[in-house]
Amino acid sequence: MFVGGVEQFESSINFPSRSEEGFSLNVSGGSRYAAFLSILLSFVFIIVANVGVAVLVFLDKSLHQPMYLLLCSLSANDVLGNSVVLPRVLLDVLRPPADRLIGYYECVLQAFIIHMFNTTCHTVLMAMAFDRYVAIGNPLRYSAIMTNRMVMKLTVGAWGVALVLVGVLLGLTVRLSRCRTFMRSLYCNNASLFLLSCEDVFINNAYGLSFTVVLFTASIGSMVVTYTKITIVCLTSKSTTLNRRALKTCSTHLLVYLIMFLSGMIIIILQRFPQYAEEKKIAALLFHIVPGALNPVIYGMQSKEIQKYFSRTDGDSGLP
């Protein structure tokens, strides 16, 4: 449909269900407001926790280390991705299905940021894996290798690679003409956008598949190589301190990666089963909420430097 001269697309997170196709969420009445409150509280926590981590790293000079500077990129990415998805979902929860509309170019922008979020999750964690390998595998040269310039290169590279890959992905889609106006996805993404076209989308599918294979191969491969080498270093080292440090710092990074990876894999698996459309939407929502909420908590609990900062703060405030 067209509204005010701008093409609009109905999003499909329907509260309550009114459709025969079976892709509406079964939330109605009081459950609607419970869902709204849960998502709102999750959104507020994600923003406060991730912005808090970034501010803490900025204020405390003892946290001006490569690992924490790269963590700021992860926090910024979590804030960016959730700020685009969750406010829109919150609005749609309270709207009647007929009013769940989004302009085409707004939808393209949302899809671009969401794919940037998804891709940067991998590239930033790959950069953090490199940092952990240097810290454990070559500790004597860590300061010489992980300079501010190197951190800047890793950060720019992580965001730059994502920008190029996603830019091409969406560029191939916006060139297509459109003959449909209805989307069944929870939020805008590349696949839902090019399915609005009646043109041949072979190039889109081929590039999208290649994009996914390359990203996942690089992501998984870098983790396997990094942690294999770290394991070898720990097994051949007689230093208990080194092994303890490796276990603590690397387990944090690996846990964050596994949470992100498993959350994404659940969505990919559910895409193969149309009968689980509702579960797929919930999984897509949790893909943003769970890593974004847990990342700052996990690093905050494991980081001795962050714990020391709060200990000093409590001491300065005179609290018992």
C-alpha cells in the first residue's frame, strides 16, 4: 500500500493473531503488555549496561588497554543494533496489525544497520581473538604488537569489512523493482526486501550465500586457530600463572562468542522449518537481546580491572 506518497510495508509481529497464514505471535490482552514491559526493560538494561562499560573504559585510565578498547566496539555495536530493532518492536506490540507499516527507505536503513550489527558481531570478536592470542601466545611482545595504532587498525578493519560486505548486499537489493508490499519477518532484512521483487534474484541469493559462507568460515576458523594455538601454549607452558590467566581471559571471550554464534545458528536452523515461524521470530528477538545484555555482564564479572574500579568507587563513597 502507499501512504503519503511513500510505499509502506506491513511488519508481521501481530498482537493478537488475526491471520490465516499462521505467522502471527500468539500474544493478546494482558500478555501484550507483559511482552511490552519485558522488551522495554531488556532494552533499557542493554543501553545502560553497554553505555556504562564504554564510559567506564573512557574514564578509568587503567582500562585503556587493547582488550577493553575493543570491548567498547562490541558495546557500541550492541547499542546500535538494539536501538534499531527493539523500539520498533515495542511500537508494533501496541499497534493494531493494520497500523504496522514502515516506509521502504526506512526499511532499507533498518536492514542495513541490522546486517551491520550481525556482521560486526563476528568481525569485532575476531579482532578480540587476535588480541587474546597475542596476550597469551607472545606476552613479552604484547605491548609492542598491540599498540594504539594496531587497535585502531583492528577496529577500523572490523567495521570497514562489515560496511563493504553489507553495502554490496543491500546495494544489490535496492536496484530491484518491487511488486509486493507485505513482509513476514519480525524486522527488515535483506531477504525480506528482495522477496518484495518479482525480478530474478539469483545474484542476490548467490552473493548472500557467499557472504554468509565467507563470514562464518572466517569467524569459526579464526576461533579454532586462535584457541588451538592458545591451548598448545598452555599445555607446553609450565607457568601456572600463565595458564590461569589464559583460562580466565579466554573463557570470557569464548563464552561471549558462543552465545552470539548459537543465537544466530538457532535462527538459521528455524528458517528451514516454516512451521516454526513463531519460534523463529522469538529467536530473532533474542538474538539481539541476549548477547547485548550478557556481554557487559560477563566481562564485568570476569574483569579484575572493572571490579577494582567499583571497589575504589565504593571506598570513596564511604559505603560499608
